[in-house]
Amino acid sequence: MKYHRSSEISQADWLETQSMKYQRSSEICQSDCRFEGLVVVVVIVVVVVVVVVVVVVVVVVVVSVKVVVVVVVVVVVVVVVGLVVAAAAGAVTLVATVTASLKHTLLMGI
């Protein structure tokens, strides 16, 4: 009977340890997600600022050229930068998801 009682205590300790591990890994994953979300926002803001600067420079430089050329250049720049922003945000999100998943898995010891 004594062995059975110590086994129950060991199991309770093990369950408590696992619960604490899970809680800690969840906290770490949540803070990682907040940080990675901030990174995505910063990347998008930086790219938008760069696009605005490029468009202003192109318009100022090409003022003497016909309006059609300016419109075509602006449209092409906006489309290309939009694609780059989408790709960058997708890549950052993918990396953030994989990193958080790996950290969670390693912390849980699975």
C-alpha cells in the first residue's frame, strides 16, 4: 500500500509539472506572437513610407514628361510595391507561425 501511495504522489507531481510547463510555454508563445505581429506592422509601415517617397520622387522628376508616362510609372511602382509588401507580410507571418510552433513543441518536450 505504501508503494501505491507514493505512486499517487509522483503522478500528482508529474501532472503539476506538466501543467506548469504548458502554462509557461503558452505565455512565451503569446509574447512571441505579440512581438511578431509588431514586426509585421513595422515592415508594412516602412514599405508604405518607401512607396510614398518613391512615388513623390518619380512625380517630381518626371513633371516635364507627359502625364501618361507619369501615371503609368506610378501605377507600376504601386503594383510592384504592393506585391512586395504582401510577400514580406506573408513571409514574416509564416516564419512567426513556424517559430512559435517549434518553441511550443520544444518547451512541451513532445
